[in-house]
Amino acid sequence: MTSLQPYLDRLPLVAILRGVTPEEAPAIGRALVEAGFAIIEVPLNSPEPIESIRRLAAACGSDALIGAGTVMAPADVEAVAEAGGRIIVMPHADPAVIAAAKRRSLVCTPGIATPTEGFAALAAGADALKLFPAEAMPPPVLKALISVFPRGTCFLPVGGISPDSMRAYAEAGAAGFGLGSALYRPGMSAADVGARAATFATAWRRLGMPGRQANG
């Protein structure tokens, strides 16, 4: 079974490549890996996402945890796994999707916005909790959530995260972040994505918390 923690230890930033095409994916993936990124997801509402995941896994699968975001149904999990994906990221916390990911020994990070959703997701087998949308849940909310969850629960805020906004969340206990349009927008070159990735990686390392695990 794939473990999430070794990838978080390397750099706990998840690259979200919403809108990437299969033709672009390998070069962008390599640029991200060169910048230190170890986790890359292709949301399933991107063009030909399964093919992008297949090509990313072939190009970068030995160096990074590749998988899918915006996973909505158990059947999607099967398609991702067959393409070589090893992580399932969800905007919600459907136990059926989490169970499907665990049956395939994949890492699963469901989206949660309340304690009820978070505890249910952990009970279903979630490896980490995606705090989404982070714009609606500022650092004090994360700190309050961490105070009642089991020690070591991994929270990853996603939504509106920038290099400048990471410190407050990290100090509240975030284990890492999912990075969307501030890192990648459709049509960007691999070089431009790599430059933005390097900026985020530098910002994280300047926090002095490399590989930090939430609440632990």
C-alpha cells in the first residue's frame, strides 16, 4: 500500500494541474519534480485526464506520487488506478469513493469542511484531510479543528493558497497545501510552472517546517 507521509516529508505541497492536456503533462510534471514537488494531481474535469495521468505516471511515477483530483465516484478510482495513479483527491468525503481507493491500496485525501465530515472520512480510511475551500476556513478554524482531531491528523488546506498565505496556516498546524491556479493555469509553459513551483517550495522551506506533520 502506498504511504503518503514519505512524499509529504520531501515537500508537502500538492500540484493541482486543472486543465492540463496529455501532451503538456509530462514536461510540466518533470518541471515540478525538478522544483522539488513530490505529489501531482490531475483533476478529472480536465481534458483527457486519465491519459494525462498515464503519461505523468510514465514520466514521473518513480519520483512523485501521481493521481487524480475531483474524483467523484468509485468507478473513477478504478480508471485512475489502471492508469498508474496512486492518489485519489476528492472535493467531498463520500465513503464509497474512499473505500474504493483503499481497496486498490491508493492514498486517499477527501475534502472536508466540518468536524462531522472529517471524523467520518477518517473512519472510512482517509490518509489525510483536504480542508476545502480554504478561503472559507481561515487559520483559526484549522487550529480549532486540530484541537479535537486525533494527534497526527494531516490537514491540507486547498483553495486560494499563495506563497504569502502559507505561514498563518502552517502555524495553525497545516501539514501542507494543495496548490491550484496560483501554481498552474491552462496554457502555461513547463518553464513557467517550474518557476512558480520553485517560488512555492522556497516559501515553504523558509517557514522552517519541512516535512512537518499536522498536530504532531
